[in-house]
Amino acid sequence: MLKDIGKRPFIRVGFAVFVLLIPLAVTSPKAMVRKLGRRWQTLHRTIYLIAALAILHFWWMKAGKHDLELPKIYGAIVIALLGWRVIAWMRQCAARQRA
Ligand code: HEM
């Protein structure tokens, strides 16, 4: 694995995704959620960056094979889900301003 990481940039991105997922996995048990309080949410927001990097990893790998069909579908799904979060966040802000 260490040899591969040095070889191609898409593998470095995959490795970065793997490393970034570790703190989220470690802090996922209920006891950790309680212990971290608001900091838990701040930490777990890195999932947005992780999702984007995971798509980049996949895209880059498939670009070398000139086969971008699946990365485009996965990318569209992630963009749709993130768009949904942005809409929910904007609604929350608007509701808070009304209150
Ligand atoms: C140490 C970390 C990682 C390394 C070294 C790594 C390496 C690789 C390599 C070499 C491939 C190409 C396989 C092939 O040619 O068929 C690949 C494919 C892929 N990787 Fe990673 N990866 C890592 C982490 C991740 C993570 C964390 C994710 C997702 C969260 C991910 C998602 C994918 C996907 C979706 C593919 C395409 C699979 C396929 O279509 O066959 N990888 N990875």
C-alpha cells in the first residue's frame, strides 16, 4: 500500500480519504457523541470534504481508463445530497430569522 501511495496521485487521495474517515469512525459510538457535545458535529462536518475527495479519487482513477460514466453518476448523487443539505440549512436560517 505504501508503495502504491507514492506512485499515483489518485491513490494518495484515496489514502487521505481513508485517514480522514478514522476520526469519524472512532467518534461514532454513542458514548463519544455524548462526550464531545457540540465538537462532535464540527468534527463530523468533515464528511462533506471526505465525500468530495472520495469522488475525486474514483474520478481520477477512472479518468486514466477513459471511463467516467460511474464517477459522473456518483458525483451527481453527492452533489444532489449536498444541495439538499444546503436547502435544509437555508430553510433553518430563514425560520430562525422569523422567530
Ligand atoms: C488507503 C486508502 C486507499 C487506497 C490505497 C486506494 C486505492 C485504490 C485503487 C488502487 C483503486 C483502483 C482499483 C482498480 O484499478 O480496479 C481504487 C479504486 C476505488 N476506490 Fe480506493 N483506495 C483507498 C481508499 C478509498 C476510500 C476510503 C474510498 C471511498 C470512501 C475509495 C473508493 C474507491 C472506489 C469507489 C474505487 C473504484 C472501484 C471500482 O470501480 O472498481 N477508496 N482505490
